[in-house]
Amino acid sequence: MAKVLITGFEPFAGDSVNPSWQVASALDSWQLDDEVVVTAVKLPCVFKQSLLNLEQAVNQLQPVVVIMLGQAADCSQLRLEKIASNFIDASIADNSGQQPRNCLTASHGPAAYFSNLPLTAMLQALHQQDIPAQLSLSAGSYVCNHSFYGLMHLIKNQYASIRGGFIHLPYLPQQVLNRPGSPSMELTTQIKALKICIAVSLQQQADQLIA
């Protein structure tokens, strides 16, 4: 049976929940059909350790698709990330107290990688179901982007057959009770969106870049 790996992060920056893990854990063991099953893995919001845990999960599961999830503040839509940059500049400390600034994820890696998920098809499928989503060209410079870059670096160098990428998710409604004016999205909608993204990622060809 083919495996799809979905990762989410533990809560950080004082929050008690992280929508990325709430969504990922809800999808754990979900079967798209008789041939595909989802496995969810929680990653620490910690530089370097998140990459070690991710690589361990990929090596163990040998998935055909990896979709990483993260939380995006003040975001009203799913953000389908196109570019993972080789740059770290943490505005706050991670959950281990590290706060690296102006440095690289991979000292000998390229400046950036593109996701090889079929993002255009995923976006169209989400819009057809009236789920707010957009293409994003920056995954930031915190642990999310660091882990996204690490995934694509791993795919490039060891697992060329894997399709992988990153999606940022809005806050959940309970997270904005003390954040007046901040947008949110219901958990059920986010779960539905990821089921759509998983299905499309298995059925469609990756976006083709025109030289």
C-alpha cells in the first residue's frame, strides 16, 4: 500500500494548539482508497531537530507524497508554498530557545528549491470546493521554511521519486479569541482541504516550469 506522509508542528510561541498538527493528526490512518494510506508525524518546532525527525520518518515510511503543514499568523487562506529558501532568520526563539539569525539551512545547498507538488491543480480543486487558498512565494525564514527546504533537499539528493511540499494553515477559531481581528478557519474545513490536496497530489502531474 502506498503511503502519504503528513507532518504538523507542535504548538509554539505560547499557543496551546497548532492547526498543522490538529489537521495532520485528524488524517492519521485515513485511507484515500484501498491503495493509499496517510501517516501523520508531529515535528518539534526546533531548528535542526525538525529535520532529523523528518528524515527519520521519510526513511522509515518511504512515502510517495510528503505534505508538510505549518501555522501562519494573520492568514485567512491556505497558503500553498512554492519556494523553499536556504535562509534562516528567526524573529523569535524556537521551542528549545534557539534563535538563529542570518544563516543557512544547508551550507552547500542551492539558494532555493521549488515544491514538486501539483500546486496549480491543487489550488483549482480547492477553489472548486469554495475553500480559500492561494499560491505563496515565501514560506518565511523560521522553522517552517527551514523544514520545507530540508524536505526538498532530501528529495533532491536521495528520494527523487517523492512529491513534496509545504502548506501554511490559518489559525483555528479558538486561537483568535484573544487576537481581535485575526482571521481563522474551522478545523473541519482545513481537514477537508487537505484531503483534496492529498488526492490531487496523487492524481496530477507536478507543475511544469517553462524555460
